[in-house]
Amino acid sequence: EAGVTQSPTHLIKTRGQQATLRCSPISGHTSVYWYQQALGLGLQFLLWYDEGEERNRGNFPPRFSGRQFPNYSSELNVNALELEDSALYLCASSVQGATYGYTFGSGTRLTVV
Amino acid sequence: GIQVEQSPPDLILQEGANSTLRCNFSDSVNNLQWFHQNPWGQLINLFYIPSGTKQNGRLSATTVATERYSLLYISSSQTTDSGVYFCAVARFSGGYNKLIFGAGTRLAVHP
């Protein structure tokens, strides 16, 4: 069974640009969660999508947004990139809303220069 | 919101040593998990343990929900145990549902 896949693995962007990160959940999982992990720090909750809807949002500005597609894959968009957005972005999936079944992808390392 | 505190923040061990990592949380929770993040960033789910005790090989975990803490035991540590160990909790409330992570314990096991 394929795990959670994220792309790209690495992304380098210039301040002010937009970044798009992608996540494909495990087959059968309808919930997708996005987390930000700045260098050396813990995971900060960004967004939770389920059945195509945004269910919950962490304490991040509106320039962090995303969507979930009918096949349950998800995109995270970060607009007007700032240097402090440099981080590892991790995606997890689970069956609908079930946090016990979290499976994480390998992450996208975003570097803003 | 729920606060999650992990201790110690850093731990250095010689291969073969045992260790105990602690996770304290500030409110009742429905879910508690332990994760290991390897040096390449991959997060691996170790235990789902909202209460009770579980064991998996050299690792075991105990959660005392009434006293709001959980312990992760690593016995006979190996260099491959190095990385960051995260405790994460969740409380379901009106459909609100997310895992809240502690800051982690960074473990280095030396040969």
C-alpha cells in the first residue's frame, strides 16, 4: 500500500513569490492535515481538510491556504512568501477525522531566499 | 488550548543504555500518540496510547490519563534510535479535531 506522498521534496522560492505544495493521502483516507515545522522546532498545525472542505485552521495568516480535490489529494498554497516561511511542511492523512490513524508523508522542505 | 510539555529537551546516550521520555499535558485528551522523527524528517507513528501500557520490541509506553502524563521507554538503545521523539495529543470537541504536538525530545545515541 502506498503511503502518503508529498511533492516536491525540496522547493526554493524567492521572497514575494508563491509556493504550491502537494499531498496524496493513503487510499481510503479522506482527511488531510498540513503542519509546518520550522528548523529545530515542533510541528505547528496549519490546516485540516476532509471531504473537500476546510474543517479547521491553525493560527496562520490568510496567505496560507489550500484545497482538497475530489480524489482527496490536497494542495497547500503559500502566497507572498516571507523568509520565515522557510520550513519543512508535513502532510498527514487519516480516515475521516480520526487522529489515531495519522500517517505522515516525508515532507516538502521549502526554502525562501 | 491544550499545552503539551516534553522532557528532557535533549538526551545523549551511549549505545545500550535505557531512557525514559516524559510528556505532560494540561487537559483531558481522547488521543495521545508518540512519534519518532528520523534525521531525514520522516515521522513514524510509534504508539497510539490514550491510556494504559503498550510495548513494541525495545520500546514501550505508558499513559496515566488521570494524572495527565505519558512516558516512553527506550531500552538497549541503538544508534538508529537517534532523532526527535514527539508526543501529540487531541481532544475531540464539537467536531474540532487536530493533533497538538509537544516540542519534542532530541535523542542522540552514540556507539
